[in-house]
Amino acid sequence: MSQKSDKDNASKKTTPQYRGEKKKYYEALIRLREQVIQQLKFHSDEALNTNDNAGEKNGMSTHMADLGSDNFLHDMELSMLTSEGDVLEMIDEALDRLASGEYGKCMDCSADIGPKRLEAKPYAMFCVNCKAIREKHGGLRPDLD
Ligand SMILES: [Zn+2]
């Protein structure tokens, strides 16, 4: 077995031949992935030097609903401060869904997540409705169990 599963190498795979929307989301995901990896490196360096004073300062609430692509990086930065590792995982999962053709569908209710939301968060797994429900229940869907 000589297969490497190093996460850093995933982005160096040959680019799948996506077209149109898929290509756009694919490129956005790859770009984000690079940024998150950079941020992870940066923050892990930083964490060694400072005691965690970064935290949540003013309880920023989520305001993703109507973000356009202009706010995309800014929004990314906010989410990265709290959960870079999770974001990286979500990006990888989104890339898998793109490959399997399930990208853009809510994982709870299978509704289309919608291009606006995907532009703001290309790694979004849930439609706004399902996400809101999950947020109320600490990420779970008691009603779907
Ligand atoms: Zn849904």
C-alpha cells in the first residue's frame, strides 16, 4: 500500500472536468480550502504565543442569509475564527458531494440549498430552514431521528 491520504495533497489532484455552476463552486471550494489551511497554520502558530484571547468577543450572530459574494471572504474569516477544522471538513465533504452529484442539496430535506447561499458558503450542507432548526438544537435534528 503506497497510497497517501495526506489532506494537504487533496487539492493537488487533477482538476475534475466540471462545467458551469459546478466549476464555479469547485473553484470556490478549492480556493477556500487553501485559505483555511493557511489560516489553520497561522492560528496554530499564534495559539502558541498568546493565551486564548481571541474568543467570541461580542457574540456575533450569524447573518449569512443575504450575503453576496462580495462578503464571501469576510464571512469566511468570521467562521474560521471559531471552527477552522470544521470548515475544512465541510469543504472536503462538499467536494465529495460535487463529485457524486449531490452538491447543492440540503442533507436533511434534499431541497435545493440555493445559489445565493452557496455563493456565500460554498460548503453549506443544509438549506436555511434546516440550518436554523439545527442551530436551535445544538446542531442536531431531533425531529428527524
Ligand atoms: Zn433542508
